[in-house]
Amino acid sequence: MSTATPEQEAEAALSPPAGGRPWRARRRWAGAGAAVAAVGVVVAVVTGGFGRPSHPSSGPGGNTHPTSTATVTRRSLSSQTQVQATLGYAGSYTVVNQAQGTITALPYAGQVVRQGQVLYRVSGNPVVLFYGPVPAYRDLSEGLTGPDVAELNTDLVRLGYATGTELGAGSDYFSAETAYALEKLQARLGVIQTGVLALGQAVFLPTAVQVISLGQNTVLGGPAQPGMPLLTASSTTPVVTINLDAAQQTEVKAGAQVTITLPGGNNTPGVVSSVSSVATAPSSGSSGSAPTITVEVTPTNPKAAGGLNQAPVEVTITTGSVTNALVVPVDALLAQASGGYAVEVTGAAGTHRLVAVSLGLFDDAGGLVQVTGPGLAAGQRVAVPAP
């Protein structure tokens, strides 16, 4: 009856026979969802979260896999994960018409409209886009006060029709100076210079917009009715939206630096701008089965988005980092039948020995893992599956 430990038996089975043929192990490998066979036992590695090995289970083995070697290195390592996402634009707005007449001009889908520009026309009269959170709901004329007047004053100053001194910084009063500035804008638009902003002559939205689609009943030559949803639009600020498994919420923090891989393979940096705290159950018919949270990423260079909308992208998120760590490829890990993991160190004259290791940080994107083990050092070679 043998008194050797399971690790000694494993090392003996992996050692080259004296005077025999060169060593050839029969095994499968851990990592990337592959199975591992060591000493005639297949150990399937179950992955969870971002692909880290978790609970092994044993089964019959006997498959032969050619091997190669990789070098144990000492380096800084970042824990990264790659997730699928969608590149689009932040915000969604419905433009409600307040003018009465016939629709005589409309923007096209994808058109960008900015502050002071004509968004559409009713009976030939321009409807101008102004910036502000308060929607138009009344005629604005001299003597009125209110938040809608304040945003009109701000718009007139930003468009250059008055100075901040003339209208007062943040003033919510419609003064004679406001009327005069408005007349200058009306002159540029080619309409009667009344100094009054009538309801239906302007639309207030928080920002510049990109037109997404026209309303169901919006057609050139069709009637324009007050309260009619005319079109939908988004902001011009690109945003990447990730539907992340809710179990991974603690892995991602607002402010984290990420890399966005665009269609075509180009990379651009970004920052996690928000992480939802509310999980959403999968909709019926969707491929996912777990609740998700919404994570939004703002590209650092908005121009890199190139006008793409609803485009599939990949986001690489850094969830942790270490310095001066011993690192091996993930596929160098061997799941042990008794639990835990080991790497197979190769030496001179074809010697092979198993070294039990503790696992640290994983870089799923790079296929690397931090390890510690007795006698394991940078520069050693470990066995990996042959490419």
C-alpha cells in the first residue's frame, strides 16, 4: 500500500520514465473554460463572475494535449473584464409643437440643431431652439418674470444679442433690454420684430439635439396642432450603455477608467459616469436570465465616436490592480482533484514538478493571473497548452 501523498503521486506520474520515451502527460487544462486532466483525472473548472475558476468537479480523463511553456514574470497587473455595450447618445427628448398652422419645413433624421437655430417651420414661420429645462407654455413679453424668462435672457446673452450687464446675470425679469435683444434675433430670422416671444415661436430643450425620428402624424404639408408631439431627439453627447449583471455591481465604480473598442477595432478611453443601484429583470424573450444594472460610460474624446448611434462596442473595465506580482497565464493553472490549483514548473533535463499556488488578481482581458507558491520565482518556466 502506497504512503505517498496525492501531490507526490501527481509529480511521479508527471516525471519522465527512466530510460523510456520522452515525457508526455495526458491531461486537460484549466482556464478559459477548458477541462484539466492531471494524473488521469479530468477536473472541470466552473467559471463565475468574470471567468474566475471557482468550484472544480472530477470525472473520467485520458485525453492527450500537446504542451508548451510560458515564463513566470514579476510585474504590475490590472484586473480587467470585457463587456458588450451600445454606443449612442445621452438623453431622449420629445419636441411638442405649440404653433397653429401647416408644417412647411422639418429636420431630417440625424440632423443636429443647436441654440438659436431653426428646428422646423409652421406656415413658413421659424420655430427656434433655445436651451433651458422649462418648456415654453406662454407668451413672453416685457414686464414678466419667471424661470422661463431667465432661460430666455441667458440664451440671448449666449447668442450675442445682449451682454450679461444689459440683461443682468441670471435675471428672471423681461426688461426693455430683453425686448431689444429679441428684436435683433427676430431681424436675423427674417420675421416681424415685435420684441415678444409668442408661444409656438421657440422650443426650449436642455441642450443641442440630434433628431432621431419624426412623430407619427408629422408630415410636410400636414397640420400643426398645439400639444402635438412633432419629433423625438437625443443630445449630441455620446454615451456608452452597459447592461451589466447585477452580481457584478461592486466591480464597477463611477469614475473608473475604461477602454472602449469601437466597430473596426479602434480603441478610445472613457470614464464610468454612472452606475445604477436599481436592478432590472430580464424582459421576456431576451437571451439573458439574470437581473442587470445600467452602467453609463462617457468617452473621453467625444469625436472618436464618429457619429455612430446604437452601435455595438466592447468595454474593457479595470476593477483592481497590484504591483510587483508574480504572474502566469491563466491556462497554466491545473485544478487539483483534492481542491485548489497548481502550476507545473519545468526544469533542466526535462524535469517537471507541481507547485501548489494561491490565486490573486485576474486579468481576464489579458488572460493572466497573480499567483504565489513555495519556490515559485520570476524566470521559471511553466507548462501551458500548445498554441
